[in-house]
Amino acid sequence: MTGYAVYLFAAARELADTEVARIELPANATVDQLRVALSRQYPRLASLLKRCAIAVNHDFAEGTDPVQPGDELAVIPPVSGG
């Protein structure tokens, strides 16, 4: 298992009550596994995470994209407004 820092923005930050989530993931983890780990550690985030974008090293990532040690990870909730 490897430790990761995941930056949380906007509503995700509020629901988790932290700016940076510390998550443990297995080797060769994917973005989908990151979502699951975040949901387990921060249950209040679970429903929001389904709609959030995940960025890996400043690029939006797909669920099957890998997460590597040293990657910069971020959870970006959907933007709303009018």
C-alpha cells in the first residue's frame, strides 16, 4: 500500500472537512479505486464523488487511468451557477 495526498475542492472539501485527504492505495491502483477508497474513508463524500472529476497531475482522468506514487491528485466537484 502507498499513501497519497488528494486535494479536495469546494463541496468535496466541505463534506470531508479537510483540504487534503490522506489515502492508502494498493500498487497499480486506478482512479476508480481512488474513488472507492475516498468513499470508504469519507462516507459523506460518496454521493458527490460519482459526479466529481478526478485530476491526475493537472489532467482530467478516466476511471481506468493509473495512479502512481508521487502523482498530484485532486477531486473537482461539478460547477453550478446561473
